[in-house]
Amino acid sequence: MRITLIAITILLFNYGTVSAQPVKPRIKNWHYLDFAKDGYHGISLNQAYELLKGRKSEPVIVAVIDSGIDTLQPDLKPVLWHNPREIPNNKKDDDGDGLVDDYYGWNYLGAPNGENLSVSISDDWRTYHRFKKQFEGKDSAQIPKEQQWQYREWKRAHQKLTHSYDNASKIIDNLRTNWDIANRSDTILREMLHKEVFTAKDLDTFHATPAAQQLVSMWKEIFAGRQVNNIELLKGFGDFKKEQEDNLIKLTTAPKPYRDELLKDNGYDITKVKYGNNNLTGFSGYHGTSVSSVIGAVRNNGIGIDGIADNARIMMIRGILGKDEYDKDVAVSIRYAVDHGAKVINMSFGKSVSPDKKWVDEAIQYALSKDVVLVHAAGNDATDNDTDDNYPSSHTIEGTPLPNIIQVGASGDASVGGIVAAFSNYGKKTVDVFAPGVDINCAIAGNGTQLASGTSLASPVVAGIAALLRSYFPSLKAAEIVDIIKRSGAAVTEPVVKPGTEGKVSLSELCNSGKIVNAAGAVKAAMEYIR
């Protein structure tokens, strides 16, 4: 069947199910509200602070392993962690940790000359070619025990690349043809409208000639219900086209070693861990800034947003670019956070292939030995993590549970499309809780705020609650914090739409707690726990 320009655009801009129309008005910061009082499926944050009145808190360091941060952002600058044993910008390793000027944290994706890595290569692509010569043509019985996990991940990488290749092969010719049509028609419409940038609204008020009416109608259909302009739409189309063209070569062509060449480091050698630089703001700081603000932006200052935890200190560790991070970078980032005093670590990232998972498992176990909570986003592919892995996971390669890590899916509200986010991953066994992750008000690099969605925002909601508990109830252990958050959430009695489908299930079919996190409930449970 021929794939039309309209069909391809719908493929690009529609993920998961179509959201229901809001039955309540959208309200900024809905995720902090209380369901019984306000009618929104929020976390009852004001009620939590009412319960905490009269209690003293202590500062809690929250490490955010992410893509960077704006250290001058006015709503975050006062709450940034400062390495107490490091003198900033004196080009010396004052604290003797082998890293120079790690005052706000550290960047494991930076070159010695200060340049930052800006290219991300998928781990399925890297893993397939890394082990191809070693494993191709062999079955499991021929693989030594110590290499069985890497063989498993290599097989999964091969399957994923083959699947991507097959899909790309089916659509690439029509995709290229429609790319040409899209560009030519965009040029014509810009000339007719006398605008370089146009939206559906411009087309609604444009009186097209009969000859141009078909072209205008086509673009109206593409725009329908999408808050984008022609430039954004074509960029998405172009990115999708490039992705499919890349999928055609990944089986036969190994990726370039961008990371290792720039960093002067071997991403597959865990014995060398002193690499990177202190440039946390040089690339992709928007994501880390937004994530950090949800956790601990200054409260009640009249600037930007109010974070969840009122006594958090944000430590930034740049260890990911947004997808397919190296296991080594994740493992050393966790260890840096633990060694420098973090009690909560937020990880708003994930991937489906992890050949060196053992290093990450050991880092999480090290964090457990030092009483550190880790919070991890479940992912945004509307898939079941029980059947399609999302790393880092809550079990080691050997199947040992890691009780200090909590896996978070994204919830919503009727006002933002539904109780469970249509994009969220889920898993009756592998996802622990859901937390608000749709239309979350967060700070951005520079100044100001934005509404953003994703499990990347749901995870820091949980990390913020964990930080709140650790601040006001410092005697609680990491595993106890995780247990409290899971048990104290708000149960949802009505059926919810299962992501990626139109069917409805109970929330307990999508996560093992069957609950949406609740700050007030967590505080009540913590009070009972320490009696």
C-alpha cells in the first residue's frame, strides 16, 4: 500500500492512543493538587507540607544524572550543590578525587579541552558491531558463562536492527518521494502566504485559488490538531527520514566512535574512571534543568516554579545525552554521586540494550551499601517493560532484587488527556508506581518555564518526594523510603487506558503497586514508620 504524505506525518506526530478531550479545565501545576479536595490526580503536596508543619528538615543532596544544567538559572542557582572541598575555577583538584574543579558536579561526557559530546549513538547499533566478530554464527552453548549476558544483549541488538531495517525498507522509497513533495509544497505555500513560517490558523484564513485548494486542504489535514508550524513539521519529517535511512545501513556499517575519540577514553574499560570535565552547561542543558527544577526549584520565591522538596541541594552529573547512554558513564556517575554525599539519585533516561549492565548493577549495589535511593524513568514508548527491557533495571543480571531503586511510569489527569499517559511504558512486574508526567510545569535553561511531558518528568516528581522524606525523616533507610512511596500512593479505582491500545485495564495491571504516588500519603506513612 502506498504511504502518503499525510499518513507519514500522522505516523510522526501521533504516538500511542488518541487522548480523550479534557473534561476539566487545564490548570498549571495540577500535579501538586489533591484529588479529594481539588478533583485532580496530583500528589497532594500542600497537604504534605501541612503535615510537616513544626518539623525541622535538613539539607539533602539530590544527584541528577542527566544531560547538563544551567547553573545560572535563577530558580535553581540558590539550591545547587557546591562541593565543599573544592575551590571553583582554580584549575586544581582540591578535594583529591582525581577531578579538577568539580564544584557543581561533574561532566563525564566532556573532553579534556572543555568541549562536550553532542552525538548519541544507539546502544543496539554499538553492541551489534562490538560483538559481531566474536558471536556471529554461534549459539548459546558455545559461549562461555561469563559472556552469556553480552551474548544475550548482542542477539537482542541484532533483532532490533533487523526489525528497523525491514521497516525502513518498506517505506523508504515513498518516504523520499513524499519528502520532495513536502518541500516543494512548503515552498509554494510560503510564497502564496508571504510567510516563511505558517500554521494551520494561517491556512484557515487564506482564500486559496481553485488550483491551490487541494494543496491547502492537504496541509490542513496534516496540521489538524497539532500545535506545530511548517518549519517544525518539516524538521520532524526530515529527522524521521534520516532515521530510516540510517536504519538501512546499521546492519552493515559500524558507528563511528565519537565518544571515545572526543573524550580520549575507552567506553568499554571500567578500570579507567577519571575522565571528563567540569563543563555542565555546554550542551543539552535544557533537559537537566527542567528535571532538576521539578525536584527542588526554590519554593515560594515568586520566580519560575516551586519544586517539591524545600531543602534539596541539586548535584548535576552529566552522563547521558538523552538516549542510549554508555553503561560505563552511568556506573561512574552513580558512584560519583554516592561518593560525594548524594542521598537520592534521579535517572530520567533509559535504553533497551545494556551489554555492560554488570557495571551498573554493581554501582547500584554500592549505592545501596551507602544508603542511597535511586529513581528511574520507565520510558516513553508505550511498551511493556516486562517483555522489552528498559535499563537500568531493579534486578541484577543474576536476578537479585535491588531494593533501593524505584521505577516510575507517567500518569496524567482527565484535564490533560487521561489518568495514564498514552506514551508511558508500563509493567506489572517491572514498574513500581506512576507519577504525574503530563503537562508538568518546569523551569528551562536561561529563564522562564515550560510545560513538558514524559516519564523524564514523572521520575523527578518521585525523586522530589524521596528527597522530602529524607530531609524530614533522616533516620529512614533507602529501602524504607522506596517501600513507603510504593505503599502510600493513591489507588485508582476506575479502569485506565493501557498505553498503545484502546483497551482499559486496572492500574494494578500496569505497575506492581497499582498506585499514583502521593506526597501526603508518604509523609503520613513515614510518621508511622518511625514511631
